[in-house]
Amino acid sequence: MTLLAILSDGFFAAVAAVGFGAVSDPPMRAFPAIALLAAMGHALRFCLMDTGVDIASASLCASVAIGIGSLLLGGRIHCPMTVLFIPALLPMIPGMYAYKTVFALIMFLQSLNDPGQGLEYMQQFFLNATVSFSVIILLAAGATLPIFIFKRRAFSMTRRTRKNS
């Protein structure tokens, strides 16, 4: 794994996250934070997976990092955490596993007359669906974990108060 591979992974995740963020029309001051969080999170997941960590655990670690980062950056730019971490998480949705899940289901339905082949497609369906579901759940849980740990800070970060300054 080279530094160039890590940086390019982070760069493309940042570009995708800014595109996803633009759909929800956040304030302009949020775009650099969204890009930074997506690049950091995706690069972290890339590095963890390259060292042998599974995709679900690596996604959990990356989403916790994005959640903590959105807590810190959101307080500085007076923007809610969700505005920052939702677009940053979207490039980490396991699209290939979701595609393979739907493909295996369609192939299973087309091979109802051949039990051996149907069993193979059903096994692929459950494998890919389990990976997709677990990664998506762990992304959501990891990103929202800082909200529950730092509840007071998370809900007061968009207000300009003495405690928050």
C-alpha cells in the first residue's frame, strides 16, 4: 500500500461526498468539512482493510472517526453533525455487495428448476446480504455513537453560547 493509493482513495471519497452533500443543500461552509471527513474515513477504512481487517469492522472504525470528526468540526462551523457525517458516510456504502445480493436473488429466481444451482445462488444471496446489512448498520451505529457519548455537546454545538465557545 502506497501513500499515493491512500491519498487517491481519500480524494475520490471526498469528491463523492461533496456530490452527495450538494443534494441536501448544506451551507457552503460545510463542504470542506464534508470532504475532509469523507477522505479521512474512507482512507482509514482502506488502510484497515489493507492490513487484514474485515470490511464491517473497518467500516465501524471509520464511521466512529467520522462521527467524532463531525462533532469537532460541526462545533467550529456551527453546523449540525448529521449535515456533515451523512454525506461523508455515503461513499462507504458497500455497493458491490448490494449489487451482488440483488443479482443472486434474480439468478435464484431464474434457476428454480435446478436445485443445485439454486442453492448456490441462495448461498451467495445470504452472504452478500449479510455483508451489506452489517456494514450499513455499523456505519450508522459508529457515526451516531459520539452523539450518545457527548450528548450535551452534540445538541448544543450549533448554538453560540459561552459553554460552547
